Amino acid sequence: MRRLPNPWVAVPVLVAALSGGAVGYFVTDASCARGSCPLSASIVAAVVAVGAGVGIGVIAVLALKSLDEFRSHREREILVEESPKTLQPGPPRDRRDSLP
């Protein structure tokens, strides 16, 4: 069974690819004489769309991995703080005791 793409990655990649393709096409089309280079404008649009999609895809995957790592680290930190083994008996220490 194939896994569906994560919408938090797929949607920004598609939006960036469509936007990049549109910008690439219109910039190339505007720099040529009217109707003289639709093929080159289409090629530039395809290249820019792929580039924008790959770039945003890399950024989205790295951001999601970073967020996942932060969450897992935070959960481990909470578990360590709540662990009864780390609690020391005795009266609570005042923070001013440790200051020079």
C-alpha cells in the first residue's frame, strides 16, 4: 500500500511550482516580441516550476523534520523532569544560594 503525500509538504510545493512557472513564463514572454518565442517561454516556465517546487519541497521537509525533532526532544525533557528518580529528598533550594 502506497502512502499518500503529506499535505503540509505537497500543497506548498504545488503552489510554488505553479507560481514559479507563471512568473517564468510571463517574464520570458514579456522580454520577447509579441508572439515570437512561446516555445522558449514555455521551456523557461517548466524549468522555473521544477526549480521552485524542488526548493520549497526541501525547505518544507527540513522544517517538518525540525519540528518533529523539537517535539520529541520536548517530550523526553518533560518525561525526565517528571521522573521520580531525579527528585532529591530535602527542603527546596533557593536559587539565591547558588549565586556568587
